[in-house]
Amino acid sequence: MQKFIGAILTLLILVSCKEEKVLVQELEQEDPVEKPIVKQFGFNLEEFKVVQDTIRYGDSFGELMLKNKVDYPKIATVSQNFKDTFDVRKIMVGKPYLILKSRDTSEIAEVFIYQNDRINYTVVDLRDSVQAYKSRKKVKYVQREASGIIETSLSEAILDQGIDYNVTLNLSEIYAWTIDFFRLEKGDKFKVIYKERYINDSIYAGAEPIEAALFEHKGKPVYAFPYVADSLKQITDYFDDEANNLRSTFLRAPIKFGYRLSSRYNLKRRIAYYGNRVRPHKGTDYASPVGTPIIATADGTVTESTRRGGNGKYVKIRHNGTYSTQYLHMKKQKVKRGEFVRQGDVIGWVGMTGNTGGPHVCYRFWKNGRQVDPLREKLPAAEPIADSLRTAYTDYITPIKWQLDCIEYALPTPEPEPEEEKLVTLNP
């Protein structure tokens, strides 16, 4: 009986092994799985010989193309017919690019890809008839919530959590008038909601504008929500939870960061440049390194952008029938007469033109045609949301405010305790 059972088991094993061999043979005979085609910038790079590099000093589009065997007529076509899409005169040092060359022995450049930034790029297709177009990489947006309690500075509280430094800049711009970020106190708090951009689901590509924020300064909470209150101009401003505009008519200073208030408005000031004689100083001086951006402190129209005498290079802006501002001693102006500028726009850079003992911007402020001290003026706030839009605004911010309120404050990272010194006894 045992021999009979053993024989059956042996037969079953042999049959099973044969079935497995047949199954393996069938699997081996199946068609191999095709490797998916991976495209970059809309091209299968395996079809080309690829050259990757960055624009260097002295490089030009024409020279790069000539080196890669592109005919001059095609180069001229790109330069002349596609200025709006790709202005060859404006390629910038440090920008990455790809040249896709043919795989045959000629190795002629067929496609030029210029990366404007991490997301946007321009393609110049040199095959057959020349074409140029702009495109962008696929971007994934991920909403992020962040919060913190300030121990030393806002930037440190944000960087400790691995958050993009641009979020610090965005917060400081939103609260530029309501909160003095140079005088924050230990224990001030913030919460913020924004989106992060990712290319190919993993490559970080920067932060989007802030969607909502709460900043508590000296125990006073100030909410901030972006909202388009003017449907004609389509300008986004930030408002608090009571529909008040956080933007004042004028910013505190014509420089965002890294300045020192070196001289105030003073009608009896003695000026060393003029032999220490008393000469009225009707401006407010903000010392800062040469090249520091100078910004418009309010919306307005440029009435002067020129150079004159001791003022050096300067810009003057008319904001309305009451107020005008002037920015002196610029290294260079960025705006021209007649241009409309928005609050915070860069209008020039700090320099030392005219009569000046060091790099600074002399900020002058007119009210009803008379120069006054801007730091002593009680300046009007920007317009709140119109009554007709308040209901829609409240409905819009209610769920976002609830989300903000539910965010818990991230506690500061505690400093590691110093290790106790250990007494080591050496054997004699």
C-alpha cells in the first residue's frame, strides 16, 4: 500500500514539474514588453544626439548654430521672423539649453531648446521650414500649510521648517504697511497657506502667491486674503477678515530690505558736503548698497525721469491731485516719463549721482505742492472692498479662514542641550 501511495505522489510531482516547464516555456515565448517612450520638451531624445549646456559669456544664438552646422539663412529667419517668440538678442548668461542634433554622420542641429526658467522653455525647430514656439513643463501644484512662533526673525522661523525663502518675502510684502518686519517681537506668530510647484512630481519649482495668511504681532491678529475687488483692472489686493485693504496708499520706505535711515527730513540740518552750513534737508535718506532696487511707494504716473544738478538721476511720480514723490541719486532709472507704476514696482537702483557723500536714495514727499516729512504724515489707507462686494467676499473667505484657524502653531526647534563633560581616568 505504501509503495502504491509513493508511486502516485511521484507521478503527481512529475506531472506538476512538466506543467511548470510548459508554463515557463509559454512565458518565454511571449512577446517582450516594449519600453515606453519617454519624452522631454515634447521630443524623444533617443532619436537625437543631445548637447546640453548653459549660455556663456560671449555666446550668441548665431554662433551656437553655426558651430552646429546650421545654414545662415535659417539663422536669419529665426532672428528676423520670430522676435516676439524668441528674441535672439536677449539670451541670458547662465540659462540652460539643449541642441538636438541628427544621429547621422552630418550631426546637424535640428532643434534648439532654450530654458527660460524651471518651467517655461522656447523651442526653435530648424527642420524643414523654421518654427519657434513657447511651451511649459507639466507642473503639479501641492497646497501646503505652514506656521511658526518667532524666536529671532521671521526668515529663521520659516527656514527652520524647510520652507521656500520667497514665502518670507511674500509675507513681508502683504503686511508691508500694517506690520514693521524690522521690529518683530519674540512670540509673534504666523500661519500661511500657499501652493508649491513640482515638475515631474518631484522636482521643486518654487512657491505660488500666498492664498491666505494670519500674522499675530504684539498679540494683535491680522488676517490676509487675496481678492480681486476691481473687475476692470483685475488687480489682486490683500484684505483682512473685515474687508479692509492691507495696502496703505503709501509704503513706509522706497526700499524693501537692507537699508538704514541715515537722515530724516530736517529744515535746520547742517550738511558737511556744503561746509557744515545749515541747509534745509527736505528729504528722507535711506542708505543702502549701490544697485539696491528702489520701489514706488504708491501707484502713480511718472512725471519726470531725468538727471539734474545735485539731484543726480531721479524719478518723480504723481500719485493723485494731492501727493507726489521723488527718488534722487539713482545709479539708473528703470521707468520713463508717462509710465504708470504700481506700488512696489522697481523704478530704479541706488547710486551716488549728484551731490551725495555715499550710496543712498533721498526720498522726497509732496503734499499739495509742498514738501513735507512722510514719517510724520498720517497717510490714508487704500480703499476697502465696496459694500456691493462684501457679501461675496465674506462667502469666499469663510472656509479659508476656518482652515487657517485650524492650523496649529509649529513650536520652535529646541536647542540641543550641551553634553556633560565626562571624566576619563587613565590607568597608571
